[in-house]
Amino acid sequence: GVSSAASDVYKRQYNKYGKPFLKDSKNLYFNISHCRELAVCAIEKTEVGVDAEDIRKLRPGVIRRAFSEKEKYILENSADSDQMFFRIWTLKESFVKALGIGISYPLKSAEFLINDDIIMSVGCDGYSFTQIIVNQKFVCSLCLKKTAENKFFRVHTDKDFFTYKI
């Protein structure tokens, strides 16, 4: 068994916004997300946020509240507006989860401009992003508190990593 002192080190606690963290762990950060048929966990040496969503009908109320004019334009001109909605939304969610303050953050100020498999972030200095689209059914976005070489981030598909059947 593990001593009670050792188990206390690994107890999950929450900040005032509800973000979980490991007590007394200065170099280990994690974040989790799940949707209907997918669960993800990210573990890093820096602040991390992850968001996963199954692709379904977009939510107009969220667009009005959280999307910038440029994001709305991208959405309106997308071949698949439902998928594009969740691509942008999961990037926003992963960012605020990495910040650790949840959706109390003014979401329009974190802007994500997407062109095919390239993402450009605006208003997210000091953070890097990646995204995977799995089986054209799920979008999962990851945000890390670290500066990338440039502001353009490649989007991956499940074929880049693995294939599986649901």
C-alpha cells in the first residue's frame, strides 16, 4: 500500500475556477475532457488544456456569444460548418482550460483562424495548439503554455496516428 503521506501528494484538488491539479506537484500538469464516445487526458510539464467534442449541429447562441467576426466569416464560408464550429470551439475551450479560468474568459478575444489544416491563433501569445479530427466524428484540441516557433499549427487526422473502428 501507499502511505497516507505519499497519497496526499497525488490528491487531486481544484482551483477557484474548478480546474483540477495535483497537490504539491510543480512539474506535472494534466487536463481531461470527454464527449459521447471519446475521452482524452493530457499530461505535460507545463499548463495544459484539452477539449474533445463529437461533431453535431452547431450552436448559434454560442457563435453570437463567443466567436469573433473573422471566425463567423470562416464558419459561414466553410464546406462543413458543423465541423468548423467544433474545430474553433474546442480550440477556445482548450485555451481557457490551459489558462485555468474556464469560460469566464472573454472568448471572443481568443481568435482562431483556420484554413484547411492550418490554424492561426490571435490573442493567445505564449500558448501553442494542435488539433486532431478523428474518423470525421470527433474534434480534439490541445493547448500548451509554451511558445511555438510560429503562430501556425498543423491539424492532424486520425490517419497520422492510428485507426480504429467505433
